[in-house]
Amino acid sequence: MPHHAALAIAAWMVFVAHRHNGGLPLAGPLAARLRAAVTASRADPQRLVGSFLDIQEIFGPDLRDNGGLRATLVDQVTRLTARSPGAAAPPPNTLPARSSSAASSSPCPAACEWSLTRP
């Protein structure tokens, strides 16, 4: 799988986890499964990736059982959730605060103004 495709999947996993852990609703036919996957991960990138890959309606057995893909996704999720190089994933229920200056000057909707990583 191309690197950018794996990065996109990892970013989606992190987005869903941050949305759920931040108390924002998840909607859709797989919302309950997604919430359960995030809860089961306990903010551990390896568990998060494993929990998502186990959702058969999204990932078939060929992707679920691909060790190279799994390792790449774990690495990308770890990087996307790290607060600094080498740091562990942030604890659940944490979202970076939005700055008031960013809110007033950015054309981006509020949902995209927070970053997945913090300096």
C-alpha cells in the first residue's frame, strides 16, 4: 500500500479517536463499532489500529492480516498522536484548545482548527 494511503487511513483513525474521546458525536451505521474500537484501544496506537482493522465492514481480511500495513499504520498513528518526538500517545479525552486569534482569522471551520499534534 502506498505510504500516503496508509497515512490517510491512520489520520482517519486518529480523527475518529479524537472525536470520540473529545465527546463529539459519531454518526452513521458503524458509529457504535467505531466507538467500541476507540474505547478498546485505551489510547494505545497498536490497540487502536488493531481494533479498527478488526471492523470487517471497513477492512477485509487481506488488510487486517497484512503485517506490513499494520506496522505502518501503528507507526503513523503514533506519529500523529505524539506530543513530541518519542512521546506516547496523548491520554483519552484530550483535545488541544483553540486559540481565539485562530478562530477569528481562519477561514477553516472550528472542527478543523485544532491540530492532531501539539508543539
